[in-house]
Amino acid sequence: MSVNLINTLSQPLKGVSKFVAYQEKANGLSGSRFVQDTAVNLVPKAVFARSKADLTENTFLELSESALVYFVPAFLGEKIFRKPFTTGMSAEMKKQVATPFSQLAKSKVHKRVLAAKAALAMCALTIPIVEFSLNYIKNLLTLKAFKQGDFNNIASLYKKSEDGEVQARVEKSARKNIARAAGAVALSIAGGIFMSKKGASSKILQNIGETILAPGTKFFKKNEKARKFFDKYCGLDFNGENGKLALSKGQLTSCVMIGGLGYFGAAKDRGRQNFLETLFRYPLVGFYVITGSELFEDGFKGLLKKAGKCKEVIAKNPKMSELPKLAEKLAAQRKTSVSAEFKRLAKQKAVINGVPYLFSIGVMGFFVAGVSNLFTKYRFDKSAQKN
């Protein structure tokens, strides 16, 4: 994006434009979604924190989870496993390893490429497994730091002495499930290494690899809609960006699904109210994490299109870095200044990206967090009256 043109914008619009540009430049989903999900999930929980223990464990969980999900998969794939898994390959084959399998012509994919891609995907599966364990680590953290294992105390629903049996149950379950996750991580990495070594020479492993990478392409060849859906949300293949491995939607979905088992299991250990609160909140937040603000943005674009607003940006769908060229073209057509056209386009871009983003923070963040806390208090009070 032209530095001179962006400097002609007002300070608020300049800030929004730079943020949108950062989102578009970010590595895959990683950088922008880390910022977005932290704003949507952590900030409201911090505002509505019910105790120091509640604030501490939510801060730990949201930051560690976001860092794990949005940065570690690409680090594992690109920095640790890609080089050993592609040793001896040609430049073209290495390029294919960083291209989503669903975009490659199956007939032209070398068996070694498929094996390497599947091996990388299997190693990246360690991320949702570690995420599964984070909730149990959080339970141990609260138990050790605040001597609390009863969710009703943590959420300030009541204040009474902790039950030693409850604390022992929470700790035992946490340690057991963390150990299970560690074993699953070891199996996942071992499976990836085995796939990289033997996958090219085994028809069975090749079929398994295709299923891991692109289940839609594997099972729904004649149904285009189903193929695209399952490849996008169920395939564990990496996304490719500028020749490097990046987080994909399928990997993100696996984190939500497998991580959800840890959420519900760890919540159940700490009592009925924790489980019910998780049951209310997690499906909504999980759906948001997978889709981001895409659904809101698509709906908002539809409304703007009907109203005849933001025509150029909706029609061309340019990135922020492409606005200067579009501004020059429009200025030549309309006999106006480039800076005026750029300012108008930047405003359109800010509205299209910013309004759904703020709506997401308000609704999926503050509304869900606030209502979730209120429902938990209401259920607890009703239960207390009955008892």
C-alpha cells in the first residue's frame, strides 16, 4: 500500500486501514485471527471476570490456546518437519508439498509428495491434542495457585470451604488426561514419521493419506458442494501461502472439535454449573472461531449491495494494498484526484471489514460472555431454591 496515500487519511481511518492491511498480509489465518479471537474471547471474559481465579484461568487459557492454534501448526510443519520429510525431492515436488492437495491434479501428484503432505498433517494433529490438555492444565493451575477446584467458588456463586474429595477428583482427572494427551502426541508424531518413510510404497497408506488431506476429494468426487465443504472444514492438509505452510480451516476445525472434548471433560470435573456454562458458550464460540466474521461480512456486503453502497470495493474485492492502483484508475476515469478516490475506497474497505468485526466482538464477545455468566447465576439460584 502506498505510504504517501495512506498518510493523507485521517488518523482513525489510517489506523483501520493499516489493521485491515495487516489482516490481509498475515500468515494464513494466524496473525489476524490471533488478534481477532483474543479481542472477541479474552477481553469480554476479563471485563466480566467473577474472581481473581476466574480472570487468571481465562487469561491463561485464551492466550495459550490462541498462540498454540494460530502459530504452532505452521511452526511445526514449516520449521521442524518439512525439511526432513522432503529430503531428496525435486524443487517441483517440494512446491507441491506446500500446495493444498485439493488444488493439485491427483494424477500428477507423486506418491512421495502425498506421503510427505500426509505426514506433515499427522504431525500437526498434535496441536488439537495439546489444546485438549490445556483445560486440564488450567484446572491444575487454579487448584495449585488458588486452592480451588469447585467451580461455584471460582465463579463466586457462593463462598464456602473447598471439599477435599472434589479437589482430589479434579487433580486426578487432570493428571490422567494430560498423560493421555502426551501419549496421543507421541503417537501422532510417530505416525507422521512412519507415513513419511513408508507412505510412498504402500497403497493402504496412500489411501489413508488422501483421506487425511482431502476427504471431500476422496469420497465426494461427483458432488462438488460436498467435496468443497469436506475438503475445507475436515481436511487436515496445510494451507499454502507464498510457498510456505500455513494454518488451514480444516486444522482449525480439528482444534475446535478435539479441544472441545477437553473443555467439556474439564468442566464436568468441576461441577454441574461449569459443564452447563460450557455447554451454552462453547458451541457458539466454536462456530465463531471456525467461521470468523466471514458470515457477518458476507451478509453485510449483501445489504450494502442492495442499498447501492461501496460498489467498487464489493465488485472488485481488492486488497488494501491494491487500492492505490484502483484509485488511480478511477481518478483517470472521473477526472478527480487520486488521493480523493483512495480516501473514498479506504472508507468503503473500512466499513466492509470493520462493521462485521465490531459486530462480532459485541455479539460473540461481550453478549455471549455476559449472558453466559447471568445464566449460570440464574441456574445456580434456581437450584439452590429447590434444594
